[in-house]
Amino acid sequence: MRIHKVKNYIVAGLDLGSLTAKTVIMDSSARILSSNVTQRGLIVDEEAAKESFKRALKEAHVSRNDIAFTVSTGYGRKIEGFGDKDVTELSCHARGAYYMNPDIRTVIDIGGQDSKIISLENDGSVAAFVMNDKCAAGTGRFIEVMSSALGVPLKDIGKLSLQSKKPAHVSSTCVVFAESEIISLVSKGVSKIDILAGIHTAIARRMYGLIKGVGIKDVVAMSGGVAKNEGVVHFLEKAIKSKIYLAKDPQIIGAVGAALFALDYAP
Amino acid sequence: MSDNKPKERKHNRVMATRAVNDAVEAYYEKCWADAEKGALTAWGEGIAYFPLIRAAGINYVFADAMSARMGARKFPYAKEAAADFGFLEETCSYARFHIGASRILKGDFPYDKSWDLKKIMAPLPDVYFNTDACSAGNTWGELLRRYLNIPVFTVFTRRVFTWGEIPPEDKHVVEQLKEMVKFIEKMTGKPYDWDKLREILGILKQSAAMRARLRDLMKLRPAPLTYFDVLSTFASFTILHGLPEAPKLLGDVVKECEERVAKGISGIKNEKYRLYWLGAMFWTKLGSMAEKFAQLDVTVVGGTYDFMFYPYPEEIDPDKPLETLAASATSCGYTLDNDNAAEIADFRLCKDLNIDGIIVYECHTCRMQSGSNHDRADYVARRLGVPITYVTGDFVDDAFFSEAQFDTRIEGLLEIIDARRRGK
């Protein structure tokens, strides 16, 4: 971990994921001044990135000219006009999580359209990682589609699934296959609560398979928007037999990591 | 990790490799011209027994290479023709493109006539040879037998083998090759030309020697060429092998690389990382991959795919032709047992190449070429203490490739290497 220069300046970290744009404004003592999460439609484009950046700047009471250095991360990290440098979300999530809790050695990041397991070195850098394949199975987009198919608002599905006494068996985390499986469960009269628990269990099962690719080391943290879903967290904890650390806002961890990298590079 | 600045071209392509493509095009045109004069054309799956067919004066076309060519040229109709025939996307893409080509050539599927088929595919075959490379290959041969009403000869190759040996119980491969010679004699109506076979193996030995020299040159730091340059010459083994122009083309590549070494010219502009590519290759993206890695200051210095066919020139013995061919089939990447493959095909090479990390390529429609790669990479990574990344794609079907995910995985690997270097 680098020691930052003793000088007053402000940096920004932008995490331009597949569904949301996240911005963190940070001062030279690595204090978070503001953060923002913006979602506009189903993909992050230049407009979403601009909006998130603008809102975060406003909240921190600074202007774009006050920013000494910006690092972008996420799938949109190469969108022109934002980052002075780009760093992968693997390194940024690792660093952001380590900043939140230096005991963290494993990060489970379930984002909008992919998922990653990141194993950390003792200094917070990436030791190894695995990612899902290119389809969106078991990711944030999958949960959104399932929530829509069941007609349950996204914000409610986590809590509701925790009420289940008998989670339904959902065998697939493929957006297409699971949707037809759910229609079949509904027609059989299985309750939405049990179906939701089944969906979250299926995600946990899939993630557990990925985790075995790098091994699990405590403390385990979860990042990304899906970490806000209590159901996924609960069933994942059961699957990995370990407590999961959650930051106050797990969705901005990548942007925090990006801002920390920006501190390294700031002139 | 990268600067968001405009990019200048950084892959310094070995110019002599361009001639390989011209030679392949000329070979396909020759196949068409010969066929019009009544010469036999063979298609086939697998590479080990090629010389046996070529020595009999039959124009042989390696099915995978033909599919790769269609993919690289972005010819869309072969894939569509296979889908129209009922082949799911999950089926081997080499097989799909090849079967699709047979439908187009037979006139059973429409295509845009502005495409010159003679430049990208061979004429319909008179015979199909199958080396039992995989289960898809066997089905594929059987389908073509029925669809085109042509004879098929299959050599069953037991796996898994230990490097460089033909165990006594597997002399049956040699016995099958003797049967294959009789089959060929029946097809051509001529006695088999054993002298020609020995001559072809002699040429192949020269080609293998040239490629071994290229592998040695890649051990230099910085390397004067990249693995993508080597793969640009791959057709010397898959299409042109045994033809006199193959060692000449490879010799020109060697010469250019040796001149580069003398002048201090490297394969990419600024070699900072050296990576090993474990697995097959996406042929539709060879050029763009070469540049993509060069932009990241990466020289991909070697890989497994070209290692599968005649990796050691000293093991080609023109005076023992059938034994040489059998040994080639039984000691290629996917007929070897994992320990042997990891130790010989990967570890020793990676150690000599001074690699910083491993890219494991998972080919979506070929489980056989992907299944053991994890174990092999793990074996090498543990012994050399280097990190691994896994990428997904396909031989020729772009539908299974996500550029954004690919970039993240490669850049993530480089960030691990950077972090380790900083920690030292």
C-alpha cells in the first residue's frame, strides 16, 4: 500500500459498471467527501457517467477543475473524457474493500452483468481472481428479470426471501431458463417467497462454485449492487459457511478503490 | 491498467508471415484446378496422418484449418448453413463451419455470390479421413459420409499416452495405418508411393526444425516475434505441410527474426510482460489480438496449440514413416496424459520462455481442448509462481466472445504481475 503525499488535493474514482455509474470524491488524506450511484436505463453510457460525476461533485461542493486526478474502472472505464487512467474493477474492488476493512482477504463482487471472486494479498492487492463466463447468469441483471417476472419490487425481494421455510428448487441461473422455470413453479402454486428463496439459493450455489476456483480466505466481503440484497447475502453465507462483511454502501467499493488509485497517481 | 491516450500501432508483425497466407490461397486454388482435371480431394479431421494421404497424390484439406479460414475471412454463410441443418451453436464450431461449407458447395444453401469460394474452401471431397480426434469429429465424418455419399476411413487412436512412446498394445495404430494405405491404393488405383512419403516426412522435418528455431528465438528478451506471428505460420503444418514451400516460408520467417535480433528489433514496441497462452486460439481475431497485447506491452511468447503437431524435429524419422505418424498422433496435446502434457508441453517450455503469467483459453465449443487446461495451468503456475487468468472464446464462432470481459481478465492479470513486482 502506498503512502500518499502530504498535500491537499482532491481526486475522483469512477466505477462505470454495466448497469450503474458510481462516483467517489476523495481528499488527499483518503477521506471520502461524497459518493453517488446513478442508473439510467439498462446500460451505462457517457450521460450516466456525467450525471453521476456531476452529482458527486455537487455533494462534495467542488468543481471538476478541483479534481487533481481521476481513475475510472468497470466495463465503461475506457469511455473517453472521464479517467486520466483506468484500472480494472478487480484491483479497484480489492483495494476498496481493503480500505473499508484491512482484514478482508476475499471479495465477492456480484455486479450488474458479471460476478467475480477476488482473493487478496495481505497488502490488499489482488492475489488471484475468477469471473463468471460471458452470460449474465446469476448476476444483478438476472435478479432484475426475476423480480420483474414475479412482480415483486427489486427492493423487497431480499427481505421477502428470508421469510421462506421451504425454498423452491431453481436449477438454473440462466436468465432465460430460470424465467421459464419460475413460470412453471408459479403455475404449480409455489409461493413467491419460496421461489425468491430458491432464486437466491441458486445464485449462492453458483457463486460457491466460482469461489472454489480461488479458495476462500476470511474475512469475506461482498461488493456490488447485489450485496444490498439480504437474501443473496444470507444464502451465500450459508453456502460458504462464513460471515460476510458488508460495507455501509457495498455498491461504491469499486469507485472507492479507483479513488485510492487516483491518489497514487495524482501529481 | 492503462493510460487513456490515443494509441499508436505497437505490434511489429514479422512481414515474412504474410507469404503463408498467399501460399494457402494458392493451395486452395490448386485443389480446385486439380479437381477439375479429375484429381482426388480428401477432407479430414486431425493432422497426424496427413502425409500418408498427400504422398498418394490426393489433395488433402484439414477440416479445422478450412473452418478457421472461413472464420478469419468472416464468411457468414457456413455457420448459417449448419444452423439450418439443425446444428446447435454449442456444437464444435469447426464441425459446424465445415458441414455448412459442404452444404454450400453442394448447392443446398444460398450465399452471396460475390464471395469467391475457391479462395476460402476446397472443392467437395471424394473421401473423408477421420483420426478420432474427438467424438464430434466421428459424428461429423459419419454425417458427411451419408450426406455426400463418400467413403470415410477412421483411425481409432486410443488415449491417454505417455510422451514419445507407442506402447506395445498401441501398435494397433500402426496396423490401422497399414490398412489406410490399402484403402488409399484402392481409391487411387495405384501402388502406394513409399518414397514420396519418406520425402514428405523429410520436408516436414525441415519445417519442424524451423519452427523449433522460432521457439528458441522467442526465449530471447525482448522476443523478436510473438506467438501470434508463429500462429500466422500455422498453415505450414495444417495446410501446406509436406509441400516444399512450407520449410521455405518458415525459413524466411526465421531469417527475418534473426535479422531482427541482430538489429535489436523486437516483436512488440515495448516488452514489459511475457505471457503463455494455454489452449486453442480464436482464429477470427489473430490480428486484433496481436495488436491488443502489444498495446498492453505484452509479448505472448508461446502456447500449446502449435505444440500439438510435430513439436520435435528429431522425432520425425522418414525411414520409419508409419511409426513416426503414429507417434505424432499419440503424443499430441490432447492424447497425452495430463502430467506429461503439463510437464513436457507446458512447464519446460514456460520455464525456458521466462513467463510472467498464464492465459488459459477456454474454447466454448470444444470441451476436449479446454477440460485439462485448468490442471495444466495450475501445475505450471505453482511451480513457477506465476498468476493465471482464464478467458473464454471459440475457435471460429465470435458469438462466444466478450471483448469487455476479455480485456478485464487480461488487464487484471497484468495488475497482479505489477503488484507482485512492486512487492519484491
